[in-house]
Amino acid sequence: MSFLNQWNYFLALGPQAILTTFAIGILLFGVSRNNTSDEHQGWLLGRISLAGVIAAGIVNAGLYPFADRLSDGIVAVDRYALFSNWVLLLGSAMAILISISYVEKQRIQVPEYFALLLFATVGLMLMTASLDLMLVFIGLEIASISVYALATIDQRSPKGSEAGLKYFLLGAFSTGIFLYGVALIYGSTGSANLTEILNATVDADDTGVMLITGVIMLAVGFCFKVGVVPFHMWTPDVYQGSPMPITGYMSVAIKAGAFFTFYRIFGIYLDNIQFSWGTVFWWLALVTMIGANLVALVQNNIKRLLAYSGIAHSGYLLITVLANNTTSESGLLYYLAVYTVANMGLFAGFVLVANHAEHRVEVSDYAGLGSKQPFIAMALTVFLLSLGGFPATGGFIGKILILRGALEDNYLLLAIALVISTLISYWYYLRLAWFMWMKEQAATPNTEKAPEIEIPLALKLVLAVSLVLIVYAGIFPSQLIGFIETSLLKG
Amino acid sequence: MINPHLNLFIESGLFVDGNMNWKPIMPAIIILAPLIGFIINGAISLYLNRPNVNSKGESSNGLKRIVSVVGPGSILASFIVVGLNGFRMLLAGHPTTFNANYWTWLQTSDFQVNVGIQIDTLSIVMMAVITGVGFLIHLFSIGYMESEKGYARYFAYLNLFVFFMLILVMGSSYPIMFVGWEGVGLCSYLLIGYWFEDEEKASAGKKAFIVNRIGDLGFLLGIFLLHSALGSVDYVGVAENASGVFVYGGGLVTLITLFFLLAGVGKSAQIPLFVWLPDAMAGPTPVSALIHAATMVTAGVYLIVRSSVLFAMAPVTSALVAGIGVSTALFAATIACKQYDIKKVLAYSTISQLGYMFLGVGVGAYTAGVFHLVTHAFFKALLFLGAGAVIHSMHHALHKVHSEDDPQDMRNMGGLRQYMPITCFLMWIATLAISGVWPLSGFFSKDEIIWMTGSFAMAESSPFPSLYKIYWVMAVATALMTAYYMTRFMVMTFHGKNRTVDGAGSAIHETPKIMLIPLIILGFLSFFGGWVNVTPHLMESVIGGFGALPMTDWLHHWIEPVIAESHHIQLENIGETGHVSPVGGGEVFWAVLSTCAAAVLVIGTTYFKSKSLSYGVLGEDSGTISRFLYNKWYIDEFYDKWIVKPLGQMSKFCWLKFDQGFIDRAVNLSGRSAKGIGWFGSLFHTGQVNTYAFFLTLGLLAVLITVMF
């Protein structure tokens, strides 16, 4: 697409523009109503934001005829960006659906909540489509600041405030590193535009200290966002303190958005200087996979458990950035899509068990769920199996693709580490499943009986759709893989 | 021989297409029937679990009846289709391989896996065992699980297990086998922990799960290496390309087979990964019979036979397979000699017999391995179900007199023959079969393995002749030990004086009919099952009644097409196997001798044991060796100390030092500070965010330093 006139830019950012419009509309609605005690506001605004996401999806589908492989502007309208939009939109749609009853129960300021959720998605979509490091930065910050605010949105929760603040401080710190990296890259290549950086690094060697330092700092900035060991430490705390649906959103959308961008920048545009970051990534992937899985073994809080699980998945995905061949890239896209669905489905179940609040978040609280709520328990079990990479679930296919990609580029050791850490991860995923099916609820007198779980329609929808998608992606993956293969950056 | 009407029926358009090939839907029924059973039973189980249904007894009784029909019925349906397939193959004269691809499962640039099944002579034997024995065990379960709470759930899991097991043996490629492989592991885990009120039993399931993961690691790596080397992972492709790519004794094929061996060792409970199987006996007894004796644990043997081409080209791995097999056989047999739990004896006996199968496939006697797998499925299922009947009876009797005695402890039994004569009789058949007494099934299968071990040692250019001679001696010793511990088992249970607490004895009753019928069928199979694979040599000797008994070497020819290539490789590289045993004497001589030895041992022990065992032998064994064996060589303790505990400590260490250390402080402080001047300011004093930022910087510096220098 030519970017000679402004209209085309607007078109290229169509989905983002639509979402922004809806978000602003929701904010205006909030100002005009100013009646926070309205119980059905959540349902109404949730539906409006969902409509926004769907509208953005329609525009996204309409952009396919315009999709070029390489655009010379600073916004890419390639099929890769459009695919990442799908994943991000899916993630936010599910986050909205599981939020509706949560915000109503928790009496959270609803207009801000949904508006911020949409803004965060806009930022992520902007980031994944951008071809300029400055625009990446802007997108990243739009998303981050929205999520900082979302983490603290329940003002009566000191934990949430603490989490938000912690996230903000450390996020600001990592943003500093990120920006410093951008500055150094700009200083050494003379541009922040990725295409120009690509051209400037064609015959770079390992003497360009400024460039390499910049690249590494940029990588560290990303590693912080996706939670790669040793830049992961904020994750468990922040996940634990944030409202449940936001934790879910953070664990999928932020991770997916950051990884889509991560891959675009490092796998494609900084590929020429892989000698500088390859070894580092190799070690980071290894340490992340093994370390996170080991630590996850002893977690009892499900949000912390999922935090470490998410860190481990970052480790797996880092391999795809490193191996960056077509199989790896398909693996990345497939994995992120499936991971988004499975993880959001899991959080839908968590929200239900927690009864739209923040209690009952221990693994032992899931005892006996299988007999009380077989549908939820079954769905959760399938999602857990998918995260663990059990055959006939989507997660298995994703892992196989990543493994194949790693082996094609002869990262044998990483492949073995991936398999071993996957096997370790089975333990804690199945431990949760084991509690659901194998344990009866402990009859301790001091804890009151768990309330009857009532499944709102929205959550039923999330669970059922995720369940179908995960199983479908595990048994008939070829269509999705075929679609993904047309969305690759590496043609 | 076969009814022409049946022939006509099979070949009608219902099942075959114009070219007389099977329609792909027919084999699919075999897999789908148990799945449908699982869905129906699962739905019923979920329905019954609802709290408001539990009170309505009458509706749940009707549903229970549906479960009783659907559970075994779905397996019977697949068995019938398997039978049709088998007949069709038999009629074809020359067994053909049927392949059906349903859809492409996975496709990347150079990696393609189709969801497809392969029905050949090997898989049809496995399918027949799984569905046939599986059906009998399902039938038995109706009686055994009658009064259990989760009746529908139990059958749902059992159906699901059969479904995955069929995928395992019917898949046309290694990845599909892996799907089944993982699936049966999952079901085994679910069924071991079936009585989940019991903490110990639930943790036994976990142990099984983890040990199996180690095996799965081997399987996955093996598949990937195989693909890297050959470019295909389906059996047909592997068989075609293997001899062109690999060289005999080459490093790559050895590595691949070692990975597969690791997988098999985990699944089939061989040294050093056998520890999970005895613990797995915590599940209901029919589960032990089906999963942990007849089917799932033999998956490792199936994997090796399936990969016979690869194993034949890797003499080192094969020697290791045989070595692991025979060591496990001997080792488990020693433990079985000193166990008192009726199921533990059978568990170690299973491990021991699986060792025999490994020995068989390790010496290139793939047919013998499969043969022993089949006969073992018959007599071990019978033993387990019989033991289940005994436990069932004991449980009720002890319950009646309000005794706290363990219904599984053989020291509490004795003299049960007078109460359960039919069960006793049937179990004696199985015992004689497993002991290798002529003319029962176990005699022929075990004898062939031992014989092939000996003749492999005497082959023209056997790779490690003296090693195989040692194997042979160990195998013979194990055979005698088997006769000993099985007789001990029978005598302690059924003979001598009754040692149950006062009054309980008379409450012990014969097995109910629904449970007895499967036992009788299995008894028949345990007796005659061995007659399908008798070498002509033996048939014409005294063993075969000088050709008078209706024996055949059918199985040998039946399996041959699947393993022909491996025999070819074997013949090329190590030449003809010998026809004498390591210490002289022909096949017949040793066959007769082994029977005599086993028979003498059985009779001798019976006589000796029935005299010495009387009421009140409950005391622990005092001898050092006895205690050592009773405690299973202290292997569990060894693993616990050197593997389980260190791993747990490592995980805790990582957590506490690198993560929790900061967090604990933070959580405490944030609680305290909220009361103070204002938590915002104090957050900066917790040191937590500072520490995180500090580590972030440290990480950055570390990374930068790595890159720069």
C-alpha cells in the first residue's frame, strides 16, 4: 500500500482507529452517566466494547486485499500484522467477556476499565504493525500505561495497588533501557526505521559496540515485557495482585503483542547481526525454560503458578526468535494463537471458581471441582493439557512446530531442553487437574462451604469456544497452519 | 474351513469397495466404538454426580444398567470388527497390510504426519488381545465394581483407555503411536487414583505418571531423530528407507533405538523405571489386569517389535534390551518370592514376565516376544481377575465380621479352596501356565524365548556370545523361580489351613457368575493359547504328542511379514542362529527338561508349603535376605533419597532464594505499612522494587558482558 496520502495511513490503522473511537466513546459515556452504582453498566459497556472489537475485526478482515509484504512507511500492512491483530483481538474479546460479571461484582469503575482494555489493545496492535522503533515504543507505552492503570483499578484492593505500582516502576525502568537501546541503534545506524536498520547492518561486524549494546538493551526491554528469566521477577507479584481478568489479559495479550514485535524486529530486521544476540538468546531461552518450570513446581497460588507457566512459555517462544526459519515462525504464530485461547479459557475458569472475586485462588481450592462443576473442570483440564503440550490438543502442535523449527537450525540442545521442561511442566499442570478430579473438597470446619458456582452466559461462551478451538487445533491443525503459512514474514 | 456364508457377508459391499479393499470406515469403528462408550458413560457419570440426583436411587439404577451394557458392549463391538478384519486377512491367504489416511495432522516444510491407521498382522494380534481380553475384563468389572460409587466414571475411564490403546497399536506412524502412548498413560493415571479418597493411592498415580514422562522423553527424541535421519516417521517409510540410510551397528541407529528403549523401559516397567508398576496396583484389580498386565505395559514390547528393523541394525541396543529384560525378570522374581500382598506378587510377576518379553525381542525373536505377550495377557489377566475375586470375597467376609484385617494380605488367607473351588481350579491353570508346565500356553511361549536366547548365543557370528550365554542361564533360573513364587502364592491363598479371623471363613463365597464367566474363558485360553505357535520340530516330538495334538506354527507365519526385514538383516550380519543350546542338547530335550523341572518344583513346593503353613504365620521374616527381598531391594528408598528429594530441594531452593525471598518480605511489609504513615512511601523502603530493579540491571550487565567479551 502506498503511503503517499494521509487517507491510506488511516486505512492502514483502521482496526486501531475503530477501537480507539469505541474506547473514547465509552469514556464519554462514563462522564455523561456519572452513576457508578448502576449494576448493569458492566453488561452494557462490555457489549459496546465487544462490538468495538468485532468492528475492528471486520476492518481487519477488510484489510487483506491491501496487504503487502513490505511497506515503505512506518506502518506495516502485511499479513503478519493482520494475523497478530486477530490474536490480539481474540485475546481482548475474551478478556472483555470474562470481565463483565467480574466488574459488576467488584464494583469497579466500569467505563475506565473497558476503555483502558481497548486502549491497551490499540497499543499492542500499533506495536506489532510498526516498522519504526519509535512507533514500537509508542505502541508499547500505550499498552503498558493502560495495563498499569488496569492493575490498580480496584482501588479498595491494596494488593492491586501495590502490584500496579510495582509494575509501573519496574516497567518504567525497563522502558528506560528500551529507549536507551533505541537511541544507541539510532546513533549507530542513523535511523530508527527498521528497513533502514536492516540495510545499515548488512555488513556489520562485531566491532560496532554501540550498535550491539543498543540491540542488547532493546532485547532486554522486550525480555522484561514477556517475562524472560532473569527479567521476570515482577511477573508473579503483578499477576497475583492484579484483578483476575486483567491478569489473564496480561498473560496473553501483552505477551503475544510483545512476541509478535520481538520476532519482527529480531527475527527479520536484526537478523544480519544475529551473531551479537544469538548466544544471549540461547542462554536466556535455556535458563527461562528450565528455571521457570522448576519454580512453578512448588507454587500453590494459581495466579503465581500461571505466572511461572507464562514465563516458561516465553522461554519456548524465544527459541522461535532465535531459530527464525519458516517453521519456527509458523510455530510462533500457532503457539501464540493457541496459548491465547487456552490461557484465557483457563482464566475464565479461575474467575468462576473465585466467584468473580479474588479469593479461592489456591490450588487446593480446586479440589472436587470435577464432581461439582464437571463442565468447568473438563474445560480447564483440556486447557491445562494444551499448555502442557498433550497430544491431540493445540498446544502439542505448537510445541512440535517449535521443536521442528529448532531442529532445522540445529538447536538440538534447546530442543531437548524444551522437551524436558515440557515434561516437568506436566507435573504442575496436572497437579491442578488432579485436584479437580481426584480430590474431594476438604471438609474443614473453619472455611465456609464454597458457594454454588453460577456460570454467566459470557463465561460459558468463552469456555465452550476455547474448548472447541483447542481440540480442533489439536486434531485438525492443517487449515490453521496453512493460513499461518500465508501470513509469514519469511516468505 | 470357514463358512462360505460368512465369507460372502464379509465381502459384501458393506465393508469393501470395488477392488475388495477395506473401506476406511470399518477399521475406524474399532477405534470409535470405545470412544462412543466413553462419551456415553462419561455423560452418565457427570449426570449422576450432580448433587440433586444422588438422592433418586431408582433413576440411577436404570442408568447403571445402561452403563453395564454400554461399557462392555462398546468393546465387544470393536472386538467383532477386529474379528471380521482378522477373518478377512485369514481368507486372503497372504496377509496384506491395510493403510488408511484420514487427514493430514501436521505439515510443515519437510515434516508431514497423517492421521492414519495401519492394520497388518502384528497390529491385528494386538487389537484382538486388547479388545478380546479387554472385553472379558469389562465383563468382570460389572460384578467387581457393582457396589462402587463411581461405577459410570470407572467404565468411562476404562473405555477411554481402550480407545487410546487401540490408537497406540493401530496408528500408522510413530507420532500417532505417541498420541495413544500419552493417552494410555493419562488413563492409567486416572484409574490408579480411582479411589481418590485414599491419599496413598492418589500419589501412586502420580508416581506412575512421572516415571512414564521419562520414557516419553525418549520416545519424542527418538521420533525426531528418526525423522531427521530418514525424513519419514510412518512405519512404511521407515521400513523402506532404514536399510538404505543406516548401517549395521551405526551410531545413529543405535542412538535412536536407545531412545526408543528408554520409552519402552518406562512404559513396560523395566529396570530402572519399574518402580511405578507395583504402586500402580493401588487401582481397582480389573484395572491392574487390563492396563498393568495385559495391555498397556506391553506397549514397550510392541514398540520394539514395530521398530524391529531398527533394532535389528543396532546389536548394542538389542543386547541392552535383552540384558535389561533378563535382569528385570530375575530381579523382579526374587522380590516376588517374599511379598505377602496378593497383588504385589502378581505385580512383580508381571514385571518379571515383561522382562522375558524384552529378552525375546532383544535376541531377535520378535515373534516369540509377541507370542509371550499374548499368552501372558491370558494367564496374567486370569491371575489378576482371580486375585480380584479373592479380594472381593475376602473384603465382604472381613467386613461381615467387622475385622480390620487386610483383605489383600495372603497371610490372612489360606485354605480358600474349600470356599472358592472353581476360582482355585482356574487359577491353578494360570499358575501352571506361567510356570511353564507343558502343555499350557506359558510353556510354549517362555520356552521359545529361552530357546532363542540360547541359539542366539550360538549363532555363527553372534555379537556378544558369552553375554548371551549368561542371559540364557539367568532366564532358566528365572523360570524356576517363577514356578516357586507362583506356587507359594497359590498355596498361601488356597491351601493349608484357613487363617482368616474367626467366623470370616464361612462368609467367603464363590465368585459370582458374571465374574466367573470371563475367568473360565481366560482359563481355556491360558490352557490352549500356546498351541498356535509350536515349531514343527516340537510338534513331531513327545511335546506335540508325536503330531497327534492339534498344534500349529500359525502365529510364526502370521507375524513374519512384519518382521521379515529384520530377519533378513539379522541373517546377513550374524548368520544362522544355532540349533543347540549353550550347554548342549536339542530343542526338544530342553523343552522336556524345563517342564519336568517346573512341574517338580510346583508339586514339591505345594507339598512342602501346605504342611508348613498354618495359622499364625503373620510374623515378619527375620532373615537378612528375606527382609532385603521383602523390602524390594530398597529401591524405592534409594530413588527417594537420591532423586526425588534432591529434585524437590532444588525446586524449593530456586523458589526460595530467587523468588520467594523478596516476596515474603514484601507481603509482610505491605500489610504492616498499610497501617503506617502510608504504604506508598514505604514501598520504596521494602527494598523489594529496588531489589528487582537492581537485579534487572545486573541481568542487563551480565548479558552485555557476555556479548562484549
